[in-house]
Amino acid sequence: MTRAIYPGSFDPPTNGHLDVVARAARCFDQLIVAVVVNPQKHNPMFSLEEREAMLRDCVAHLPNVRVEHFRGLLAEYVKRSDADVIVKGLRVVSDFETEMSLAMMNRSLSDVDTFFLMSDPGYSFVSSSLVKEVFFLGGEVSTLVPSPVLRVMDAKRTAR
């Protein structure tokens, strides 16, 4: 059985993230969508629990996908999870430059390779930070995030 981990902050999960999840789920027996607690990303829009809940709603139809969270080094989490591979989505060339270094570091620390999936061209411009910016400036993001995520985003905006 091959087990893969798709890590990210998912703040918020986008349709681009979910495209990678669906495609990776077809490639591996088990896929763990791992929400990272990143101390370098201050003031996330969503709590860890909210991000996990949104992701669970969005992947409920995929029987071989589960959602977890972790703190600390990805390489250590990969070892604890007995994973065979790390999954990363690449949108643009600059993503590759960043992710290649991370993949080499993770391999040196965990002996696990990284599996890169190219973004669907329709999502190549979509990032969580851009979605949040457009959303809070009043722009339309319903084509960029799944409906369970949009509902939680709308509730956040109303609460402000």
C-alpha cells in the first residue's frame, strides 16, 4: 500500500488544492491531507480546526483520503506517518524553484521523495493569499473555492 502526504496551510483550501487532492488520490492507495501549523504564517484567516473541518467536508467523497494536522518538520511527520511519498502541487516556475529545495531537504531528512503534480491551468494563478485578498476587497471568489469553504468565508466576513 502506498501512502502519500499532501501538506499545506490550506488557509483557505482552494479549488486548486482540491484538484491536486483528487488527482493524487487516484495515484496512491492512501492520501493524507496534512494541515501544517506554520508558526511563520501569522494571523491565519481560519483556525486549525476550521481548516481541517472544511477540508474534511471537501474530501468526504474520496474514500482513500483523510485529513490530519501536524506541527514541526514535515520530514519527521512523514516518518511518523510511515509515508512513501510527499505530494506537492506546482502552479508556476517559481513554485518549482522553491519546492525543489524543500524536496531535496525532505529527502535528506526522511529518505522520502516528493511527487510533483502540475496545476490544472485553470488554477495556475490561484493561491490562498490571493483568494483572501480578493475576497476581503469585495471580489468574487466562488469559482476559486469550493462551496463549503465559501460558506465559512462568508460567515467570517459577516462576523467582522
